[in-house]
Amino acid sequence: MSLIALSGIERVFRLGDSEVHALRRLDLAIGAGEYVAVMGPSGSGKSTLLNLLGLLDRPNAGSYRLEGRDVTTLSAEEQARVRSERIGFVFQSFHLVPRLTAAENVALPMTLAGVPPAERAARVAQALKDYGLENRAGHRPDELSGGQRQRVAIARATIMRPALILADEPTGNLDRATGEEVVRLLEGLNEEGVTLIVVTHDAALGGRARRRLMMEDGALQQDTGSR
């Protein structure tokens, strides 16, 4: 069974009197444990697809099954629960909460999910250790380097042990060496069985994925690599 199964997905945005078809009749299946790069020019539908996969947006038509469950029919509250428990996000601009420390940012998904404080503290401590951030636990995002911020973001994205990680240009704001380190962290998670989907303009980063989806004008133009 596919982890992700999209069938006939349409996403239309209205701009004034005109309609923009961001996704057109998209059919796509992604198996558990895959490493997929979504590529294509600006406006091709990459980010719209990522938002739909992450349950940040709903399609106008079609169905999206995640782990066998049609998540397009869920209420906003039910979608939020699935998002917090099964999906991790890593963004180009980190999206950390500025007033929270590194430890508090990592703990946030567990706080929202009602994980007991003692378990929360133990899991945060382990995650900070795993990502080499023990001595940055009490630092706020503006006291961290770009690479440290992205490591905090990855720790936060994976603290709920999700089935799926969605990474949107995860190295876009990082220098090459730091970006390489971040990619290795994400690939290490994939090797442990987490499905990794990376949206990128970077051909070198896209080339590392085992499967590449080329988007153009809201449609899937090419699907290459192993499945």
C-alpha cells in the first residue's frame, strides 16, 4: 500500500476574474520510505503540491489518501491532528518561534499533542543531543546560526516520529557546507524509514533523491528513478 495516493487532484486559485490551475488532474503514488525530489520552474505547482501533502491546503477536486485514509474528507481539527502526528515540515526560512528557546521550539509539537511533561523533556533532551545542540538548548533563534536553526527545525519536525517529512528548499538559506550537513541529516532520517519529499530548484540536491518528479504548469511532466 502506498503511503501517499493522490487521485485526480485539482487546485484552482481565483485571481480577480481569472482562474489559475495550480494543479491539474494530478495522480501520484509514493511508497513508505521513498526519497523523492519535486522539481520544476517557479509557478509549476511544487509548493501547492507540498501544501496539499502537508494538509495546509485542500484540493478543489480529487482525493488524497495518507496511510490508506482519505484525509481530504477530514475536518480541519482532524487534519490538524494528522499533521501534528504523522507529518514533519522543514522550511527554507526555518519557521521557528522567535520568543521560544531551541528546546521549547523542539518541544512545541509534543506540547500541542498533549505529551506529558516528563516524556517531553526526555525526548527533547535526546533530540538536542542527536543534533549536536545540547549547549544551545536555552538559546533563542536569533542567537543561533543558520545551520543550528535548521537543525532545531529538523528536530522539531521529527520529534513526533512522523511517517513523512516535507522539506521546502531546506538548504536555500544556508552556505554550501552547512547545507550539505542538513541534507545528510534528512537523508539519515530517510535511511531509518521516514518518507522524505524535498521541493527544490537545486539540481544537485534534486539529483541526490532516488526519485524525481518534474512539475510544469500544475502537471506532472516526468517521473524518473526508482519507485
